[in-house]
Amino acid sequence: MAEITLKNLGHSYSTAPMSEEDYALKPVDLVWEDGKTYSLLGPSGCGKTTMLNIISGLLHPSEGQLLFDGQDVTQKSTSERNIAQVFQFPVIYTTKSVRRNLSFPLECREWEPKKIANRVAEVSELLELDDILDMPARRLSADQKQLISLGRGLVRDDVSAVLLDEPLTVIDPQMKFSLRRKLREINRRTGTTMILVTHDQSEAMSFADEVVVMKDGRVQQSGRPEQLFERPQNTFVGYFIGSPPINLFNVDVQGDSLACPALDLSGIPRGQLEPGALQIGIRPEHLSFSEPTEKGAIATVEACENLGIEQIVSLRAQTGEAFKVKSRLRRKIGVGSQLAVSVAEKDVLVFQDGRLA
Ligand SMILES: Nc1ncnc2c1ncn2[C@@H]1O[C@H](COP(=O)(O)OP(=O)(O)OP(=O)(O)O)[C@@H](O)[C@H]1O
Ligand SMILES: [Mg+2]
């Protein structure tokens, strides 16, 4: 097990990168702490696989250093790094039994048969494979195959970290849930660092102690799920995390403070902001509504989506700005009706040129 440090680490697939745009991974400093679970989250093409392959050694970075427990491993081969990597599609021997799939990596390392048997039994117990150990791997379901891929990585007793590159894509939602829980359980029992790549925010948020959000080859923010939710460092994170995404509103500068006409707010502290494009962001969960006779800005209901115990109300402010409110399901809300909308001051985030002020 190891702490993994990226030191000004970046990668361009081009042999002669001319500008930042030529970098699939823009140089970044990042520490993955030993024993934690992480998600690497971002849209397609943002550099997730590139970062993961650099950590496992499938790819050598064009810039910077990679350290495991302070030791430079940048030039070390995959096998010297002891990383277990699980890919989108299971990598297993379909002609071999589950047992042989698990034992084979150890046979290749010339472990003693008895030691192999013990270790396979341990991993089988951990992944709950005892009932299928002697089945041919080709007869397994997709999620079982993915468990075997994982097991093949975990049998070695020197794994520094488990890297999972969208391993749940081929699995149906119910199985996803149970496999994700199993991964967390393994992390708890073995203390192995796990990095799960996904572009599904709810998967990322429910799996990881910390989520690393990427866009266009750049790390946007790294933090606990609630930090990303409560204090997104930029509007992209506000948008990518949370469903529906954060609402953004135009503001007017009034001396030392800001006003938001759409929500009838004024006196929003402005702090030491430089001139620049200003907006405020409010999570749909942080807005509340009441009868139009009560306190708050008046807005018109354009749609109301019932999610069972919650509802998402789409509203239009008198300024013409559209926004959404997410609340517990209460009475029926008619399209075209008017509501008073309010927010607590602490839930108003100020963004300057897209960055949290
Ligand atoms: N072998 C390669 N040669 C050249 N460019 C590549 C190569 N692999 C990836 N890229 C480019 O690098 C960028 C990052 O790709 P990467 O595969 O790391 O993204 P990703 O976040 O894993 O995307 P996805 O979610 O689709 O898997 C993309 O623009 C991609 O086209
Ligand atoms: Mg990828």
C-alpha cells in the first residue's frame, strides 16, 4: 500500500506540444492518500484514463514525477509498481475456472502451491466467490466476470492500489450498487487505496471519500463529496456535481455589495473582488418557495417534476431568468401559478469569471 503523489505531472500524446491544448493531462500536483477511496470524475475525453494509465505505468508521462511513498517510480514498469488495474471490460481467461483465474497470477510468480491455495481462499471469501470457484469463467455473468478481474488484481499480497477504469459500465444498476458496496467493504477490510474512474456523478459521490473532478485535462477540484456540493470552486463543478445543477443568476454591483434582481436579494457581501463577470450560484436544494403573499421574490412555475419523495420545480423569475428548486414533495404545484422564492444568505455563492470568490 502506498501514498501516491503526482508532482507537476502532465502528459501530451504529441511529441512536440506547442500549447496547453496539446496536453491530454495538464501538469498537476495531487496526492492520493494511502487507504482512501477516490473517484476520478469528468466528461468523456477529459483525461481520466490518461491519468490512471500513468499511475499504473501503462503510460509514461511527458512531464513531471510520480512518487509512491516518496519514491520516484516515474520510469518503473507496470509490474514493478504492484498496481491492480480493472478495465471497463473484464480481462479474464474464459477457458479457465474461476479458481485458476485467481491462482494464475501467483503461479506466474512461482508461489508455493499451498500458499497459493490459501491466498485464493482468502480472496474468494472476500469477494464471495466460494460457490462459483470451480465454474468455467465463460459461464459467469458480466458482474461476476468483473469481480474475477478484481480478484486477479487483489490476489497479490503487495498491491499498492487498485485502479478501476469505468468497471461498472457493463453491469446493470442493481448489480452496480452491490459491487460498489463490495468495493468499499474491501477497502475497509484491506485498507487498499482505490481510485474509481467514472463519468457518473452519483456513482462518484456514493463511492469515494474524495472526488477529483476533471475537465479538459485539468483537475478542477478535489474534495469530499459534501465540499464539492457546498463549495464548488468554479461554475463547472457547480454544474457537473448535483442534479439538477447549480442555478446561476446575474447580479448588479451596488457599492460594496451585490444585488440579485431575479431573487430580490441585496446586500450580498462582495468582499475584495476585482472587476470581472460576476454571478451568484444557488443550489436547487437551497432555494425554498411559499405562497406568493409571503416573503420572497415572485416567480412563475413553468414545470413541476414529481420524483416520488422529492419534486423539481422549474421557475422563471420576473427578470426572465430560469431556475430550478428541489424540495420535498408537498402539495401539487400548478404550472402557471406564482410562488415566492427565498434563500438563506449562507447558501449564496459568488462567482467571479466562473471561479468561486
Ligand atoms: N493514444 C492516444 N493518442 C493520442 N491522443 C490520445 C490517446 N489516448 C487519448 N488521447 C486523447 O487524450 C484526451 C484524453 O483522453 P482520455 O482517454 O484520457 O479521456 P477519458 O477522460 O478517459 O475519456 P472517456 O471518459 O471517454 O474514457 C482525449 O482528447 C483523447 O482523444
Ligand atoms: Mg477513459
